[in-house]
Amino acid sequence: MTFLKINNLSVNYEMRRETVYAAKKVNINVEKGEILGLVGESGSGKSTVGNAIINLIDEPGKVSGGSIILDGTDIYENPENILKLRGKKIGLIFQDPQTSLNPILTIGEQLIETIQTHLKLSTEESKNRAINLLKEVGIKDAEKRFDNYPHQFSGGMRQRVVISLALCCEPELLIADEPTTALDVSIQSQILDLIKKLTKERNLAVILITHDMGVISETTDRVAVMKNGDLVEIGPTKEILTKPKEIYTKALVSSVPPTNKKIDRFKIIEKENKSQGETNIKILNRWTKKEIINQDLVKVKNLSKTFDDSFFIESTKNSVMAVDDVSFNIKEGESFGLVGESGSGKSTIAKMIVNLYSPSAGDIDFDNVCITKINSSKEMMKFRKQIQMIFQDPYSSLNGRLKVKDIVAEPIKLHNSSISSKEIDSYIYDLLESVELTQQSAERYPHEFSGGQRQRISIARALATQPRLLVCDEPTSALDVSIQAQILNLLKDLQEQLNLTILFISHDLPVVRQMCDQIAVLKNGKLCEVSKTEELFNKPSHEYTKELLTLMPKIESIYN
Amino acid sequence: MDNKKLTWFNRVKDSDIYYSFIKSPTAIVSTFILILIFFCSFFVEFVTPYNPFDPSSLSLMDAFTPPSWTEDGLAKFILGTDGQGRDMFATILYGSRISLIVGFSAVIFALVLGVGLGLSAGYFGGKYEMIVMRLTDVQLTVPSILMALLVDGIARGIISRELHDEMAIYVLIFAIGISEWPQFARVSRAATLVEKNKDYVSASTIIGVSNLIIMFKHILPNILRPVLVIGTIGLALAIIAEATLSFLGVGVPPTTPSLGTLIRLGNDFLFSGEWWITFFPAIFLVILAFSINLLGDWMRDTLNPKLN
Amino acid sequence: MVMLVVAFVSFSLFNFVGDPINNMVGEETSDEERAELRETLGLTDPIYVQFSRFVVNASKGEFGISYQLRRPVSELISERLPATIELVLVSALIALVSGTLLGVYTGINRKGFLSDAILAISLLGVSLPTFVIGILFIYLFAVILGVLPSFGRGEVVSLGYWSTGFLTLSGLKAIILPSVTLSLFQMTYIIRLVRAEMMEILQTDYIKFARARGISEKSIHYKHALKNGLIPVITIAGINIGTLIAFSIITETVFQWPGMGFLFIQAVQFVDIPIMSAYLVFIAFVFVMINFIVDILYYFIDPRIRVKAEAVSG
């Protein structure tokens, strides 16, 4: 008998204007001892399926059809059923360990309460059980840490606590909804290893919901691919990833940046543009193209930045060294990658280069002028014009109160004070078409666009000043992988045609490999190494780089 | 997305705010009542034939006429008359005009001051922010009604007694406005801190847009929603504060009575049975404040995406 | 810090608003006599000397002599203080207890007739000015029904410096109307705050995670959500007591309650600066004390603050 059987599950969200079908007649079976990956892009309904199993769908969602049968019990037959199953038979892990623990109860209190809800144990017995569990998920000094509050744990440790809470009454089914997305690569691999180990030892059935094909390939036995609420394909992971039957799956797999080689462009199967990169960059006519001379455009010398908390007398925290004595040079026309985990200082460096922060020590030269010591605002404007930036979050990088037209027009007006309004309009249209948006977009407001389209608007705004250096701070990490492929292709095209210099900041090694000529690796504000891309991936010299390379989830691992 | 031209009207019609307005009977009803009150108060000359401040039209014979539906009532005085024979209905409308003028002016004063300081404090940060926020802290420890009383008391000390009646309304606006600005400052500072860290502000800085333009063109429109909510609730508070001060006898003088003054004057007759003289202004005041609060409450729920 | 600012404000009040001498002496006093009085009062000393003297006197509870009543302010205040404090304490108790209970109820049961009714009434409560409630109550309970007194404190029993109304029946009866009147506005405010807080917390991830672990709804509401929800209530409770003191001015006027607010409002009408400044300093002192207590409570209730403080100290 199948352990978990999802039969024709349909979930609807009744919204004001339309009904969103988050799951349409989905059929999935899961057996004990296996990890099923549920993969899809945002809006595919993968989390909805996970929440439906434990009957915790957010309002106004409703299960409109089908059944979920767990070990012979129909979950939706009787609303009482699920109350007995939650925690006892089904465990759930959320994405963000920062917010999934109650901040004012100790982890011990939370564990004991959960255990005593389901098992008839005395407080003493529950405590022993909880401590053993904490040890099992890899928390050192479990006895001591038992009385700690959640905020005293680091992100990775908190996720371990969350796992121990999900497992404390020995559920047989574990649903993990993006359990490692909020974590760094090195911690991600530890958590995934832990889930794999527990699956084997406890003979769990696990549903791992993720958008990361690398994680799917390294962790799961079988995989189900979802799109817009439909189950596209389900089968053994190796088969799906290597020989996908459906076009959508093929597209999805091909837009994942390979980790083992550098490709020229991402293949976009769904809508291959006929004449890419040739006629569509209209902006070229207006561009005063810089010839690439073999020189260093940006020189970063012994750059340091400390953030001082001591301004507030209450907190006597020591100042944090965000960037510590970093030096590197970027050649004109190249793509330079800046890689590191969270807290490595990569974004801080970017913000110093675009002059949002001023460095605590060290210099930044741009075109042989030290830009950190400019005082006159007139001088500054010259450099503002030449250095532009693209941000990570497409939702916060555009002012929602302005039309796209006004957003793109702002830099044009500012840097060409004599321009006529007709001229501005045609300039805006050229810019929008260069980033593959229609002219009609100009009259709309940002909220009418998707994340990928917003990122294009951002790029259009950045190009409006005709910059020489484009700083891209994680430009695609908030996007789905197929959209990421499109944006990365666009950036590559623009760079080639416009002779742009790009500083590309990312935590995602495969992406950096595809985009960059040279890469600098950062850790805790310190520079580990700078090397040519292929050299770095094939013969890393620094220990930390080696570690990162081994730990990153690789979609190709399925072939081994 | 269809290609229909997005005019301003269509945008309003299409917006979620309009939708939830149509769906909310309380919002519609309270808006209707408010429009009615505003209209009647500001065009009171056309609404009622009586002018309670024209002594020639008053007759002491009419004094203490009870409301029209009671035994001794007269049809021409719907809500009865007060001790000087003034028609209550007209007096109330004239009074509510003063209450509304004071309320609106005080809120606008508080809003401009509070948002200006809060926005700039949040944007520039540093010592300036600390000073502004300390100032609001200190002032918030003094309850608003006390603050207003104090300002009024000081004004009485400075301004000579003869001038005081003339200046009373301005003193009142200043006193209430001063007592409400910290709310606006705190809300707009908090909202500015959120907006300031959004990337569109960084993008504008990198483009080279000046601080002043970033503050007013980019940040200000984005923090208006919470400010608007506070403003609406603040209006109700200001009207209540005005009424309270006038009731305590430190607000507008009896020669140009506001709702609070009317209630105070009527209060004296409560024990002798002429209940309508204080009752109707009080009810009117409550309806006014209640409608504004209902609208403010609805706005808070609608404009706060967190609770949707 | 706050105390100093307030002290300075009240000092300025004292000195610059009107001429204190003019207020103290009659029209016919000669200029020499005025100058002499000025000298004896120390008004010719430099400002900072005057200010420090003011602070020293204020800390001893001395604020000079009331212009209007011609009695030492300290005496007047200590006479009126018990009445106000009893009124405020009873009101605060009513407002906090019922406000929190109703707020939690409406926060948990978002929909339902009772919740909607409580909310509508609470909104009405925010719209009802305190003095209107007071008048309404007087009319209803004192004029029409005649069951409760409409003014004064009733009989008081004096216990040393303190005169209390709690020990006599008439005293207890007399406090009902004013205290309920005073607490209503604050109560509705607390209901709405607690409700908003509860609703926000019930949507957090950790509540969802607790549900997913099968924790009972009862525990989720009263153990997980309520504890988090009460943290901001502490701050509000502090502000609440302060506001109650301020609003007691109105209630005391309506009910002719012989407390400090009544004294103050008379002082404002007659520009009786010493009383005004003394009252101000008193209010500021109460606020500072409340803030201090709130900070200490936070330390005990919120582990995030407690652990941080321990880490710093050790």
C-alpha cells in the first residue's frame, strides 16, 4: 500500500478578479524511505501541495477537489483527523528559521510542549527525549543550550532546532518547504545531509519542496515537476533531469547554469528570439561607444569599511569589520565577479564603488581618478554618470509611484539638461526596446510588471546615463531560473555591444562562472583569491574556494 | 494586460481601494455623513434661515423652546432653542463649522510640521535625527490634552486679555497642532527609514538626484498612506480636543461658540430639565467624530497590506 | 534628562510668562517696594542661579505660593494628590484588565457577532469625548436614576497624610462614575491595540509552525500568541497611566472631583503660574517613574533584552 497518496488534488484561491487554481488535479504518491523532490518556479503550486497535506493553506485558499490519504487515513474526510496527525505523523519544516521559532519561549519549552501534546510522557522524560533529539540533529552542548532562546542560535543551528521540533514525535512523513533557501551554501549542505541521514535512519517519507535543481539532483530519489498548478512530470530524479519528456522540463533543465563548464548563452527553449543581439539594441545609435583600451578601469586599493554601532550608547557592541583590506583591479570591458556568502562584504564593496558608502580606509580609482575623495558635487556628477548599478530586489528597486517613463526619464533629464521632451520620449523608447520591453510599457506603473520585467526596467534606467561600469548586485537571485537565464543573456548581449565593464556580485557560483572573466572570492570581509574564471573552477588555490566548490549543489552530480 | 488607456479615472476605478470602498457599507455611510456635515456646516447660510449671531433676529420669548416633537415644541425650531432663544439646529451647524475649521487647521499644521521633521530626520539620520526623536519622546510623555492646555495657559500669560478672545482660535489651532505633531513625526520617520533602505532610493542617489528631490519626489509619495491614516484619526482627535478645551473654558470664547462651548453652556441647564441644549451638540459631535473614526479605521485596514 | 527639560520649561514659565511681581502685588505698590521684593525673591540673580535654585526647591517639593489662592503650592498639591491618585488607579485597573481581555477575545475571534459588536462599541468609545461620557453618566445615573452621586468624593477617611475614599460606602459610590468615565477612552484604545497585535502575531511563521506541530489552539492562543502580544501592552500601560492623569483634568472638572486636575484647570484660567509649573513637574516625574518601571518589566518579560543585557554585563 502506498504510504501517502495524493489523488486529483485541486486547490483554489478565490481572488477579487479571478480564481487562481494553485493546484489542478495533482496526483503524487510517496513511499517510506524515499525523498521526493517537488520542483517548480514561483507560482507553480509546489508549496500549496505541501500545505494541503497538513491542511494549513493560507486564506483564501481552499481544497476544491481530490483527496489526500496518509497511511490509510483520508485527511479531508474529517476535520478532526488532521489535528491528530500534525506533529505526530506529519512534520513540517519552513523556509526561514529566523521566523519559525517563538522568540520568547526557550527551545526547551517549545520542544517539551510539542512532545507532551502527542506523547504521554512526564516532563523529565520529555526533556531527556528532547536533549537526545537535539544531539541527533547536531547541536553541541544540547543540555546547556536547552534553556536558550531562539535568538541565541545562528541561522543554521536554528534550522536544526526547527528540524528537531518537526521530528520530536517521530512523524513518518516530513515536508520540507525550501528548508535551505535562506541559508549559505556551506550550511545548506549540512542541513541536506542531515535530512538524508534522518530519512535513512528513521525510514521517513520526505517531500522536499525547492526551486533549486542542484539540490534536487543531489538529494532526491524521485522528482515531481510543477508548473502553474499542473503536475508536468514525475519520475526518478535521474531520468527527469537527463531525459526529460516534457518541453517545460527540458526548458527548466537547460536554463540551469551548468557548474562544470562555461557556455556562451543560455538556451531558452520556450521562445527563442529570432534575431538576438543584433537589431534589438537600438540604443547603440546614441551610444558614444568607448573603444576598449587595455587598461584597468577600476582599481580598488586596501579598501576597508567598518560599521560603527557605538553611536547608540545602549549597545556596546564592537564595531564590525565588513570589508577588511581588499584590493583588486577591473579591466575595461571585462566582467569581474565578486563571490562570497552572506556577510562576506561583497555588497558593501559594491556600494562603496558606486559611492553610496564611503570607505573607512583605502581608495577606489576610476579611470585613474580617486573617486572616494571627490568633494565637489559637480565633479561627482561626472562619475555618477559613468557608474551605474542594478539591484537584487526587483520589487524595491523601482519607485512604485512613478510611471516607467518617469523612472527612465529621470537620469536622462538630469544628465542632459537641454534635451527636448520629444527627444526624451524617443530615447526612452529606444532604451526600453533595448531591454526587450515594448513602447507601451512606458505608460505603466511598476506593479503591473513581473520580477523579470522589472529587472529589465532597472537595466534600462541604468543604461540611460550611458555608463562605462555597470555594478550588478545579485541581479538574478530573486528571479526564477528561466527568467534568470533571459536576464543573464541580456546582460551578456549588452556588454558585448556596448563595451560595458561589469562588476557582477553573486553568491551563486555557477552563475558567476557563466558571466565572468575574472573572479574574486571573499570571506568575512577578507579577500581569499582573485583568478581567471576557468582557473578558479579547475584549480582553486585557496582552501575556502575549494570548500565552496565541493559544497555547491551540482545538477551534474546526477551523472555520477 | 489589456491595452485600454489608463486614465486617472480608470485607475481609481480599477484600484483595490475603490473596490474595498464599494464593498464596505460602513465606509460609504460614514463618507456620506461626513460630506453631509461638511456641506451643511460650510453652507449653513443656505441650509437654515436662522443666524444665531444676529441679535435682532433673536427673541427671548423663544428661549428654552423644547424640540419640535415634544409637547411645547415649535415647528420652526426643530431642535428647540437655548437660553437666548437661538435655534439649536442653526447654532450647532455654526458651531460645527468652527470645530471643523479648528480641527482641519490643527491637523494640517501638525501634519506639515511632523512630516517635515520626521521625513528629514529619517532621511538624514545622525545627530539631527536623534534630536528630533528625543523631542518627540519628551513631548509624547506629556499627554496631548495637557500640552494643549499648557500652550493655552502660556498664551494667556503673553497675550493681553482684550486680544485674547480674538486670538483664541489661532491659539487653539496652534495648541492642538503642537500637541499632535509627534505622532506624524514618528510615523513618517519610521516609514522613511523603511523606504530609505529600498533600492530605488539608492538608484536615484547613484544617478545623481539631489537629496531634496529624493525626499520629496521619491520618498514622500511612498509614505503618504500611513500619514493619511494618522491624519484622519488625528482629525477626529483634534475635533475632540477642541471640544474638550472649549468645554473646559479655555478654547474658543462663547461669542463664537464651537460644539464644545455649546455643550459647556448647555451643561448648566442639564439639572433643570432643558436637556436638549447640551444633548444635541453632544450627539452631533459624537456622530462627527465617529464617522471620521470609522473612515480612518477602514482606511487603516485597507491601506495596511499586513493584515489583508 | 526628560526631568531637566521639563524643569526648565516650567522654570521658564515661571519666569518669563508675565511678571511674577505684578501678579503678587497690587497696583498701588511703589517701584521701590517692587525692586525690594524682586531682590528678596532672588529675581535679580543670574538666570542659571535662579534655575538651580528652582531645581533644588522643586526637588524638595517647593514651588512657591499660589497667586490665586495665596497658599503654598506644596500644601495645595499634597491636599489634592490622594484624590487624583485613587481615581487614576481605579481607572487604570478597569482600562487595562477589561481592555486586554476584550482585545484578546476580538483578536482571536476575528469574525463573529460579539467581536464586531465590541469593535463597533470600541470605535464609538474612541469617538466619545471624555466630558460627553461624563455628562451622559451624570444625566443617566444621577439625574434620572438618582443612584450615584454626580459630584465630589463622598466621605473620606484620613490616614495620616492620606485621605482615602475607599473606606466609606459613599466614597466608593462616588468613585464609580468618574473612574468608569475616565477609563472608557483608554479601554477602547487598549482593545484595539491588543487586537491588532494578536492578529499580527497569529499570522507569523512561528504560529503556523506551532500549528503544524499539532499544538492545540488553546495553547497557541494563550501561551504562544498572548505572551508575545502582551509585550507592547506594557508600554501602552505605562503611557496609559500618564494619559489617565492628564485626562483626569477633564473628569475632575465634570464631576467636581477635588483632585489636582481640578486645581490645574483653575490655575490655567487664572494664569496661576506656580501651580501650573508644579503640576507639570509632577506629571513629568510620574512619567519618568513609569518609564523606568516599564523598562524593568521589559527586562523580565522579553528574553531578547534580558540576554543582551547579561551578555554586556558579563
